[in-house]
Amino acid sequence: MKIFWQSEACDLKHDPVSGALITRLTCSVMNNINIYCEQPYTCPDGKRIAYTRSFGPDPRIPPYQLCVADIEKLKVALIEPEVSGLLVGTSAWSGWIYYLRPNRELMRVNIVTLEKEIIMTRCDLPEGMCFDSVSPDHRYLVGVSRNRGGDSEIIRLDMKEKTWKVIFRHVDILSHVQFDFVGGRDILVQHNRTQRLGSDGLRIESRESTLEATTHFIIDIDGLNLRQLKVGPPYTAGSTGHSGWIAHTGKIGLTVRWPAMGEEEPSARFKQVHDSRHRQGNFVIVGPDDEKPFIFSAPEHLFNHVNISKCGTYFVCDSYKNAIPGPIEIVIGNIKTGKYRTLVSNCGAQGGGAAASHPHPYMTADNKNVIFNADPFGICHVFAARIPEDFLKSLE
């Protein structure tokens, strides 16, 4: 397939608060999405990102197209006209994207060279398995599937041996599995305690508060050595489900729920009051050996989707302190100094409903841009916010 680069992007404006240049990278009349923020789908030098697009409401659910955007040249290219797997996989900031073709070929593409490679000609992974994460040595791909009984199964595909196995199974819903992108031996798992799926694929309510019960644990590459993180009751409010590894530290940065998040009335879900266990904020840092999580103090913000920079110094979050439909802010914080600033005062995302309308911000590997989704025109597009030169210095 011949690759054609097209000009879609346009510089829009400078943020009135931070001065960041906001650029819309896409303009096709399809829903475009930066995939997800926990494991950035970008290359090591930060100049290119992968994204998906489709005519459906969520460009992570097949069929959809795989594309690449060049942030500096302001051009985009169609890489794969149809992807059939649920999500695409990556090893964070590596520039390699893994995906499934309709003919069941397991592929990978390098978004710098655009070279493609067939890994398996006939991939027999279970239907509906998410392509969640790839090990930093690019040997293993892991994801979550559901067996006939509704149990969650974490599947590890050995791309060298061309074989796969179930390494962990649980009756509750598991999701958002991600390799430690530095060491590559551990896997972070989101555990939705007491939440299960019925035969129709819909969530079954439990007697306990399903929204407050979400936590995380770590297993090794063989599904063993389970280490529970002290997140969720009784230590904190339940996790939002958004988390990421903090560079080489072995610790996790994540957000937890605020009390009003579960209110029935949408207008009441954004009261700026945090849980009594951590009134100073809802971004927390925790490792498997920690007795309690560290709470980052930012009481005015209601943080949701989070990404940790590749260097491990910064986090970037969308803040819902102004409720839905916003304006939703994008905030960068320095994990080491405790300082934080708003980079984008109104990202333009609606923030509710389909996940494609959520900002899902992440920093490129060079710490020069924050990539995010927004749907100010009714169609989801991918944006880049150029971080001003003095912005990160002000957080030192």
C-alpha cells in the first residue's frame, strides 16, 4: 500500500492563559481519536503520533482506520484502511503499533519509517480481545478477553514463538493492562471489584458500590507475584480507572473518584469536594510496597484521565472542575515539586458520553507537546498543545 501524506492540520489559537499554541491535527469528516493516554502511541522523538478514525461513534471499535500525524510537518497519512481488532497495541513511546487485519494477519508498523511487518499470518487470538500493551522488548503482547463463563482472562501472546496462553483469570472485570515500559517484567491491572459481565456483554450490578470498588494490582509477566496497590476502599476513593507507570520508579500515578461523581443528576456530579481520606486532591502516587498512597495537593481540580511523562517528572490530566460541558482544562503538574499549571484553559471537549469525546491527554516523549481529543464541532478530532519554553521551568 502506497502512503500519501495530506495536509489536514491548522494552527488555531494561543491559549489565553498559558500561551500554548493549539493545533488541530485532523480535519476529516470522521471521528478521529488519539487512542488512549496511558501508553502514548507516539515515537521516541515525539514528532509523530498514531491515531485511529472511523464513521462510527468510537474509533477504537472495529472496523476503523489507522493513521499517522506528523506534528512538525502538519500532515497526516492513512497507514491501514481497515483494522479489525479491538484497540491497537503499543509499547509506550516506542513508535511501533500492533494491530489485526480483517484476514487475521497480526501486523506491526513503525510510524517513523512506515515499514510494516507481518508477525503472524493467521492470528488465532480470541475474538474480542483488547490489544492493550506490548513489552518494551517487543516480544509479548497482552490483553484482556472474556471466556464463555464471563470471567476476565489476561492473555499473553509470545510474538517470537507465535503462541498464546492465559496467564491470569478472575471472575470480576479486569481491564487497562499495561506493561512497565522500562523493566518490562511487570504488568499493571485495573480490577473492577464486584463488577461482572452477563452473557449479553453488559455489566451486572453488584450489591456493593461498583463505582467505588475499582482498584489496581501488579502481576509479573507470567501472571504470578500479585501485589495489591493500596488504592480504593479503605485507603482512598475508588480509582477512576486511569493510571500509568512512573518511569523507572516502579510506582503508579492515577486518579481516584470525587464524591459527587456517582450522583444520578449530571449537573450535581462536579461539586469541588474531595473524599475525606484525601481532601487535598484526587491524583495519587503509590507503589506495591507503600503503606499508603501519596496525595498530590491540587484541591481545586477534579482530575480524570492521566498520563505520566516518559521521564517520570510530570503528569498531565484533564480537569473537570468546571463540570460538563466545561470548559475542561488540561493541567500539567511536577510530581517532584508539587507545582502545577493549566496548559489549556478550554480544550473544547464535551467530556461526557462516548469515550471518543474525552480529552485523554498525553505528553510526547520530548515533553514538547500535549496531545488530546476534542469534539467542539460535533466530530472528534486530535489536537496538539505546544508547551511554551518556560512552562515546565516554572514548575521546578
